[in-house]
Amino acid sequence: QVQLVESGGGLVQAGGSQRLSCAASGRTFSRYVMGWFRQAPGKEREFVAAISWSSGRIYYADDSVKGRFTISRDNAKNTGYLQMNSLKPEDTAVYYCAAGPDSQTYYNIPTGYNYWGQGTQVTVSS
């Protein structure tokens, strides 16, 4: 089992920044990929970014977040981060971190992950 606890959400003005954290515990995390997804009201859960815990390989969603969001990890703390800059109202969503087998094929779909955090609300005001 892997437990994931997110923190760092809240209200921010457009153009501002926010950093989300995801602390992992349980099984040895080295064989996993950590992903971040988000879900806005009435929309499907969408991929944001992912990072391989062992290799550090990084994946980002399309141009909607690339260049504004940065994913990283601290192996010693078993914690992943999502730094979000230049936030826009359309970034408003519940953000989830997730963990799953390290795969270059399924990193960007929810079914590629076995474990999920509880989610943290990010609200960007205009």
C-alpha cells in the first residue's frame, strides 16, 4: 500500500503562484511514477504532469501547463511537488497526486495509477 497526502491548495489571484506537495508513505516508492491530475467541476479528470521516481523522467500535459508548471521530487523526503506559476482562472480545479507503476505508456491516464491522494482545491480568482 501507498498513502499519499497532498497539501498546498487554496485561493490565489490570477498571475500568482502556488506549490502543491504530495507526501508518500508505505511501500518503497522507487519503482513508481508520481502523477498530478486535476478535475474541474463538470469535467473529466485530466493529466497535468508526472515524474518517474527512479529516473526523474518528466512528462507534462499539453501547452496548457507546459512552461508554467514544474514537477519535481525529493527522494529523501518521499515527497513530490507541483510548482504552479502564472496561474489562470481556468487552472481552478481539485488537484490530485497519484502513484502507479513506472510506465512510459500509461503515465497520462488515471487508470495508469493505483493510489490517489485525497485531492486539494486550487481556486484562481480573476
